[in-house]
Amino acid sequence: MKSSHRLTLPRSRPPARRGMSLYLTVMSTALTVSLFGLSGLTIVRIERKQTATSTEILDARANAASAVELALRVIANDPNWRTTYTSGVETTPKPLGGSGTVSWMLVDSDGNLTDADIDLRLKGIGRIGVNVVQVSSVQVQEIFLSPDYLRTVAHAGGTLSIIENATAIGGPFSSNTTFDVSSAKMAFGNAEAPSASGNVPEYLTGTFTDPKTPAPSTPKTPAPSTVFNEVYKPRATEILYSNLITHNDHKHMEGTLNATTNPWGATNSAGIYYVHIPASAWLHLRNFSWTGTLLIEIEAGGKLITTNLDGFQPARVDHPALMLKINGTEVTLHFKGQLGVQTQGLVHVIGANSTIVLGDRFNHLGTVVSEGAIQLGHKKNTTITHDVNLQNNPPQGYAVSDGLAPVAATWRWDAAP
């Protein structure tokens, strides 16, 4: 039996996949390395951007702080800042040393800068580029200074004349134009004015100071004329001229006037009263005294004289004692004192055409300030003693704004406008 054998050939096998796997492994590793590399570059870029943004924020904050400082300086030099700026409105940005801009805004909680401040904030705004904005915010309050004329005993916008002996104690005589001493009369005290006439300095016992000497400078800022109509008249109780006593075709005021006593009508709890003298009429204050603030408005040709004043003084230390408003042509006001009686407070005469004459033993503690002329010493000596309390605490409406000051512990960072 013949045996048969088959020749069996080995089967062909597919190519080994080891090479492909190795290839994929290498490519995967390369891709991973590439991704790590790209990720690293991205992170570096992000970090650089974050670093740049952080630096810009710090720069913007520095600009915001500078904006507050700049605003305080600018406002201090602008007496009309309440009308220059509008609450909540940003100023025009200004470049700061080539690194961003600065601007600011004032914001009062009632939205009005022209009335009494409720919660006034100053916001300094610093910018770097377009997108980086920082706002430094602080509560501020107005600073007030005593006006220069309140360190004098008498200050005239026109000529201040000594027509009889007059004495200034504790403060100087002062004029924005001329200080004059008539022949053979004496001025006891110091005087300040741009010029002098008459017997100055021979008949002046103290020193005469003009603007060319080191201090103090003149002319002085005039007392605000608006306080009559804006601060005190709206709060006053009017005493009708027609209700006053008539004597020899003119009106008299006699007796006592204060916060609880008004012989001619309703009382005023603050002691503020207003009298209007018509054109060519005149009023005589005789054996009269008041404790409060007396406002007298005089039309053209009107007159006001006093005889035997029994004294006057303000009812409140933050109010003037007497305010006289002169309308129209020249008006002369004669004030006569009384032996042993001293009047007190701020006397303010509004009207450049006015002349106030103080004499016949007129003895006053405080300051007499007039837009017009002042004559001292009519017939008898006049003595005016400076009141340092009046200087240190000016009446309402008379203090001079000196800008704004930050309030401690009110700083904060606010959102961009």
C-alpha cells in the first residue's frame, strides 16, 4: 500500500503590526510634547497679559489718586466751584505724563451742588488705555476761612475818614481806597489802605500800612452783598413802614425789639426783622434797642438816623447785628451813640453810594464794614473794639470758602462711571 504525503506550505501571515504601533506611539508622544509646548507658550502669554493688566490696574489706581489731589487743588482756587461743576458729571480727562488720563467728578447725594451738602463725594478717575479704569472716592467737606476784613474794626470800600478823634482797639482802621485824617484830629490805632491823605502819619498814633509793605495786602475782598437777599431777608419778619409811629412827617422806632417782643407785629424766633424805607422817606431810631438782626433797605433819597441808641447786639453769635442795603443815589447814615452804652456785632452796609457816619460817643464791639465810605468821630469821639470771636466765627454767609478737605475713614474704590 502506497502511502501518500501532501506537501503543506506554510500559510502567509499578515505583516506584523509592531511597526505601526511604534509609529503611533512616536506620533502620539510627539503630539503630546507639542501640546505641552503650545500650552506652555499659551500660559506664558496669559501670565504676561495678566502681569500687564495688573500693572495697568496699579497705574490706573495711581492716576485715580492723582486725580483726587488735582481736583482738590483746582477747586481750592475756584470760588465758584459749586456752579463750575455739576453733580455726577465727569470732567474732561487730562493726560498725565504720557501714562493714561485723570479726571474727576463731584457727587452730592441730593444731586445739587448749589445747596447745603448732604453727602458730598469727590471721585478721582484714572484710566490706562480704554478698558482699564479705576475710581478713588472720598467724602469731602467744605473748608471756610474768616474774611480779611473781620480782623479790622472798620473797613470801607471807599474812603475811611477820621473827622473827629477815633480809636481802634485790637484791630486796624481799613480802606480799599484812601485813609484820611482831617486837620488837627487824631486817629488812635493802626490803619491800612492803598493811599493816605490829610495828616497821615502825623495824626495817626499807630502804623500805616499800604500794599507795598510786606503785610497785610490790600484791597480786601468785599463782604458779600448777596447775603442780604439770599441768607437773611427770606428768614426775616417784615415790620411795615406804615405801621411805625409818625412824627414830623417821618417814622420813628422806639422801645425794644427782640425774638419775643415786636411792638409792630409778629415776632421772629431767630430775631431777624426787615424794614423797607421808601424813596425820599426817612426813619429815626430813637431810644431804641434790639437783640437780633435788623435788616433795613433804603430807597433813593431815603434817610436813616439814630438818637440815643440804647444798644444792639445779635440774638445769635452766627448772625450779624445790623444790615443796611442802599438802593439808588447817595444815602448818608448817621449813627449816634450814648454815653455808657456799647453796641455789639457785625454792622454791614451794602451800597457803594453810601456814607455811614459814626459819632457822638458811638462805642462798638465788633466790626463795621461798608461798600461805600465811612466817617468816624462826628462831633464826639468814636471807639470801636475788635471782637476776636467775630473773626474766628464769621456769621452765616460771610465765611470765605477755601476749597474741600477729605473726611477721614471715608476712602473707598468705586465702580467705573
